Amino acid sequence: MSIFEGRELWSSTCDAAENFEGNCLAIGPPNAFKQNGVLILMASPSGLLRAYLLHGEGHAVNDLILETNLGLPIVQIEFGWFGEDAENTSIVILHPRKVVICTLQFDEFAARYNLLHLLPQKVHQLEEAAYGMIIDRFGSAATDCICVQSTEGKLSFFEGEVFFSVFSVDDAFLPGPVAYAQHDDLLLTCSSSFELRCYKFISISSQLHDEKFRRVSDCDVTARAKSIAPQHQWKLCIGEPVLRILPVANQHTCSGPRKPPQINQNVEITPHRDIVVLAEKSLFVVTNTGVLKIQKRLDFAPITCHVLRLLHEDAVDHFGLLVADSTGSIMVFRGSQLLWTSKLQVKPVDLMVTYFQDTFGHIIALGRDGVLSISCLGTVPHDTLIRGSERQESSFLDIDQEYRELSNELLERSSDAYAVPSQQVEIAVRFQDDVVREASELSETHVDSFMIGSNMLTLQISVLYNGTGTLDDVGVQIAVPHPIIAARSNFLIPSLCGGTPEIVYIHLSPRGLRSHACIPSSNIASIVASYCTPTIESGISTREVHLPLSFFCAVASPVKTARHKVTIEINRSPPCLTVLFKDMITSQKDDKLTSSGNVLGFEYHNGVNVTLVASKSTGRFRIQSSNLTAVWLLLSEFTCRLWEHFKVETSGSTVNSPFRISLHEPLPLQNLFEAIEENYSARLGYDGDNIKLASFAHSFRAVQKKLLFWFKNKYPVSVAHLDDLLDVLVSPLDAVCEDIHEYEKGLLLARQRLVAAVELLMSLVQHRLGMDSNKLRILRCYIPTVAPISVDNGWDDWTEAAISILLSTRLAKNGKNKTKHNLFVQSKAEPSTVAGDRKNMSKIKKNVLAVFERLGKGSF
């Protein structure tokens, strides 16, 4: 293979404002209109039609013999033969709504003074907008017929002056390439499902004949025929959008007539009737029976193509194919083999091959900007490298190996071992109790009349830039869980010098009425610092802070009896509770409450009491409370303190067995189901009131518009009835707004209880099954504490979909685990207690129950 630049023999340019598409170029047959030379027609969508008559190399002024504006956009232009005389050539112009068959006035006087003009002969009006057309002798007809494709994919046939059929292609929602193979009488098209479909025209013509006979018998020759939809003979899935369909046996050495010209008889026509299909990324060769013969993957973006004849005595089934890409390169293929690559001066949107100076093989290319050129594949070396050797096809094994290598590389880059930037912002946090808030901060605090006591926590945040230079406008934000509020949640550091920390104080306080405050949903506060580096790159630094237990509750008198109890066991001797929670005991009153040493009580801000009881002899601990969701925070804090205590204690000892926390009780799933029910009921009430509010607001706006109309009217009328309507609507509108406000508070409390129930369940599952942190993190992804909430979807919808995926993937059933273990869970899913739209609640309960049953079998 060689790479050369094509030799340009002739070229012409048009107005820079014109743009050209495919099918805007047509080449006349030899001796068209009894003139010697090459006749080229070029049409633009703007309506301009140009005709060139070429006799030799080099552009001459008299090469342009016609230039006229038809006043309508030109979709396509072709040559056709509609008379008995083979030399009776006509020009077919396709407009969006009509087809015009015309001839060219060609005499010696007109050619001398460039006074040629078109003479319309027939005009066919179209009912639908046209997309393209093909002209051929369908069914071995004596004259040419016109097939017009509409923008909806329908094919309309015209024979002479009669419109005789509409052919509806199956599954063709958008127009595409259409071709006709005359030797085999096949009509080829492409469907919207990327399938190449073949229809036998004789089966179509029989239906067309019946329809035409019916119209003649009804004496309605001008009536439109009905749309027919015959069955396809065969189809082949291409799998990608098709650009061109070219029947090989129907293409000739000259692209004008339907009969091959009587010039250069050495050019043979192959007896193998194949079909060339050019797609966006591949090249296909299909036999006339629908068998895939050749498939070649292209490593360039093809634009158009043209079929050639290659004289080959040994293999007559080989044909030539010219393919043009988006860069202006021309590739010559023989079958699937690339023979030649050349570069043209123009980037073609349409391509043809014709005779020029009595020599076949010259390429006529039309560019999108209107540049028309005639070139040959000469031997002028190209000045730049265009393309290397032909790309080798990769096997599936090589593709799979490359995919695995890339996946491993991405996994390594996303792991913790991946190097962090050397210059970043670091965040350090300390707790302080002796910092007094400034007056400005007090004024910005959104504190209601239900601020609880004087319990306050101050975070000293140190922001340090470990690079060189200065960072401008560094933003610091904090996100705290409900019911905690921050005096200020956003801070802006105007200038942060490298190596010098900036101190920011954030004051936190709990809030909520004792009768309505909820259990904290989390004890973690997130701090984010956003900045822009000197190289104009955005960056963020995050830090999670575990808030102390004393901020959420205080030491109180223990409760002897409780409704809910959770018992855990450790494989060590039980430590003293006053040692574990010594930071909570700050006064003499607390010393009296903790005098026993093995019983410790805590009280949340909403008045809920939680008691921790330790066994004197064995390593068992019981956490009890009247509210099960209140247990999670103390359980989480207690287990963390146990790990820290025994980690320090066993650092210098000789204990071999690792420290372990276990749970032998069934999981309290019924508490989770009740929280789900409460959350969903609150969401239903909130959504129902929003629908009522929208209805009342619509009626209120309608009355207001009517009232405004009558106020502006020139003739005053009484509007007392409208005033009465407004009074009637205002009262229910205010009531609905108050209900929505109450529902918002209830929905927030229900969400917090649901989060607390999920947190408790995750902690108990970890101790019940002995899960490591990685498996627990994966389980939290499917049963989250925080899920995206929108107008249409809530926590239950998101979790139901996630659990369904979990049951069908990681927890899919196998042949070994088919028995039920009801000892793992405490209760099954009970039927929903809320009527109406609650079918999905029973489903999510059933799925949650199935998840924990399979976890108990060790399926995770």
C-alpha cells in the first residue's frame, strides 16, 4: 500500500454561503443532450442549480453552462429516461413537496451565450415531505420509474404521469438509504432497528397492479392509492446506522444511465450479484440471498462510497470500492483488502467515478462548502503522514485481556495507596468548652424558643495549607445531624498562607422540645474545606468528627424495668462502667447516681432514659430502654469504648484470643418495620396535603385572574360573587398550609426514628454474625440510613430497589440453602396497617426479612 496525494485535473468553487449534502451531484451519460464532454449537475439545498460541460483539464469560463435559482430547496437531482428513445435524457429534480421532470434546452446559440434554461415537462405533487429518491426500471419496465422516500420512511412510486402506490416499510420510523437491484428485482432498505431488509419487487408490483386495476374500474385515475406493506423476503441485522446501500451488479462504470455505455468493452461486469452496505463503523458485503459475505471494521469515519469494476481473471467476484472519510482521504478496497490510499484537496460529501478525456477512473468529488473537483489517483507524494498500515483485527481474547488490565489499573488508582497531592489543605479539630460566642454569631443563630438549656459544644477547627504561596477565598462548611444546630455553618477565609494555620470556631447546640425532640440520627459532623489552587484547580478537604456522648445525653438515674432490652457478651472480664464513662461523670450528683459501679443510666434531651447494666461475674451487658431506637447511640458508643479499653489493656499482656463482641438474641426487625410504616404514613399525609394545596391554589389563581379581568373591563360589573369565592378559598388554603407545616415536622421526626432503627439493626447484625467492616459497609449501601429523597421517591422506594438487586446478586438462592431459620429474626413481616397505597410496604418488609434470613445462612 502506498500513500499519495490525488492529482487534481479540474475544480470549481461556489458561494461561501452555500452548504451541500449528499445526493446533490449527478453526472450525465455520454453524449447527453447530443453534446460531447462530461455533463455535471450540482444542486444545493438553497435552490441553486448549476450545470458544467467539461472538455479538458483546467477550469474555463464557459465550463459553467447553466446557473439558475429554482426558488425551492433541492433535495436530490438525478438523470432519467422516460421515453421510448434511449437518447431521450431527462433531469429529475426532487423538491420537498414535488418532483419535477425537465429537460435542458441545448442549442448552439444558447450554449454560446450561456442562455440555457430548464424546460419542465412533468410535475408530481407530494403529500409528505421528501427525503430522497431512486430512479430505475422497476420490474424490467420499458421506461424509468421514480421512487420517492418521505421523511416518515414511506416509498411512493411514480410511473409516467400516474402516482400508483405508497409502500410502507416495516419498522421504519426515520428515513434511510434505499436501493434497487435490477438484475435480481430486489428493493433494499434499512429499518429503524438497524436491519437490512430485502423485498421482491414482483410481489409488490402484483399488489400495485391490483390497486391500480381497482382505481381504473372505479373511474378514479387521479385518486391516491392505498398504502401497502408486503412482507420482506429476507432481513439481516447490521447493528449500526447505515449510510449507503449499493447493489454491485447494478452499478456501472458510468454513474448516469441504467445501461452500460458502449465504451471500453474491457470493463467486465461481475456475475456475482452482491450488495455493499456502508455503515458508520463497518463495511458489509451481503449476497443477494441475505448471506453475510464480508464484514470489515473501519478505523475511520466514512462519509460516502462508490462501487467500481476491477478486471480480474482468476477471481471475478472481486469488485472495487472507493470510500471517502471525513478528512478527505480516499481508500480503495478490493473485497476486504485495502489497495490504495490517497488524499484529495476536498473533503467530499458525494463521490462518483466517470470518464474524463476518454479515460475511465477519474474521481468527481463534491465538498460540503461547494468545491467541485475532478482528480485521479496520481503519483504526487503527500507532504504529511496520513495513515499507517492497515489496522489488524483484534481477537476477543486480546480485548478481554486489555479490559482486565485497565480495570486493575483503575482499581489501583482508586485505592487508598494512590498518592495524594503534595499540596493540600489539612483540617484539625479540637473540642473546647470555655470559648464564648460573639454577639454577631448569636444574632445569626437560628434558635427558637425550644433551645434546650445551656448545653453547648465549641469546635476549634484549624485549617492549614501545607503548600507554598497563598490560597484565596477558602470556604469552610460544617454539616451536623438533627437535632444539632450550628451558630454558623459557613465560613470564608479570605487568605490562607502556606504553613500558617487559620483557626475557626464553630458553636454547636442541641434543640427541640422535650416532647417532640427525636433521637439523634448520627453522632458524626462533617467538615469540608473548598479552595482553588494557584494553578486554578479546584480542591476539597474533608474531615469527619465524632461528637462526644455528653453532648447528646447526660448521666441520670437508672431505670429498673424497661420494654426493650439488648444483651451483648464479650470474651473478657467485664470492666467497671464508671471507668469507661468517666468523662460523663463531672459532678457530685453524677457520683451519687453511679455509686453502684455496674449500673449506669443516661437521659437524652427528649427525656428518654437508657440504662446500661453490667454482669458482676460474666462478660454480659444489657442495654434497656422504653424506646428501642434510643439504644443505638449508647450501644455504638459503648462498643467503641470497649474496643479502646481492651486494646490498651491487652497491649502488654499475653492473651492469645482476640477480643470479640457477640450477640445471641434474635434481631428486632419488628421495630424496623414499625419505623418504615411510620415514615411512609407521614409521607402519604404530606403528599396528600400538597395535592390539596395545589388544587386550592389553582382555584384561587383562577378567581384572581377573573377578578382582575373584570376590574380592567371598560364596562363595570358587580364582582361581589368573586369576593365571596376568595373568602371561601382563603380559609381552607390556610388550614392546608398549617397541616403541611405539621406534617413536615412529623415527617422529619419519622425519618430520624427510621435512621435510628437502621443504625441499631446494623450494629446488632455486625455482632450477631461477626461481620468485618468491609461487609458491613456493603450491607449499609443496600439498606442505607440516608437515601436520595425526591417528590416521587422516598427512602422506602430506593431501599426496595436496592434490596431487590441484593437478593438477585450477592444473596441469590442456591441449592444448599432452602430451609428457613426463623431463630435468626424475631418476627416476620406483618400485613400493612394503613389502607390504600400500601402494597409496596408489605413487599419491602418481605424483602428485608429475606435478606436477614439469607445472611443468617452465611450467604454473604
